[in-house]
Amino acid sequence: MWHYRYEEDTPLTCEDLWPVLADVARWPEVDRNIECLKIDEEPGPGVTFVLKPKGGPRLNFVIGEFEAPSRYADVCRMPLAVMRTRHTLIPDGLGTRIRVDIEITGPLAPVWGRVVGRRHAAGLPAQTARFIEGARARINLA
């Protein structure tokens, strides 16, 4: 198994952050590492979507968890491995702790961890900063 965890605190509430996390179709507006994303229905458990990261192949995902306003997870099957990415929004009294866990399991987990996991993990600080800014912008528009 390959695992990586990233955490960042923000003064925004889970309720401020959730609309941006839950709006899967608009992720490319927040995450500059996404070239394109196609989802044909409202996000929820079991819903599938296709995401193409910049410089990478199109990947098929299934939403595994979708619990407002605190938990989102998706699953991507790769040859001889499965990657799960979970976002957890944890209220901490001063705002929210954003926790992102990337877990790759299966016989080729160490290989996929080096090839895909490390790249995904390296982008999390910038991705999370843009996510927070997206939530701030949405609050200012409301």
C-alpha cells in the first residue's frame, strides 16, 4: 500500500468549503492540473466521471463518499491497483482542517505510488490553496 496525507487549516467553515468540493463539474476552474472533466449527472455515491489531468491519460472515477458538508472520496482503478482520494473537512473551532488522503492499494501500489501518487501529492498544497480561494470567491458572490 502507498499512502500520503496532506492537511491545511483555514478560517472558513465546512459549509463555506463544501459547495466548491461538491461541484465536481467545475473542478477544472479551481484545479489548474485538470485539463478536462466530464460528469453526466449530479455528484453522489456511485456516480462516475472522467478526468484528464494535464500531461496524463483520461482516468475513470467513481464517487465513493459524498457526505455534506464534510466528506468526499473517489476511486480510480488502475492496472493491478486502486487509488482512493478522500477529502475530509473537519471543524476545529477556529475554522476547518482540510485533510486529503491518497491511498493506493493492490499488487502494483508501490509502482503507481511513484508514478501517479507522488505527482498527485506534490500538487496538493497548490490545489488546496485554489480550493480555499474558490470558496472565498463564492462567499463574496453570495
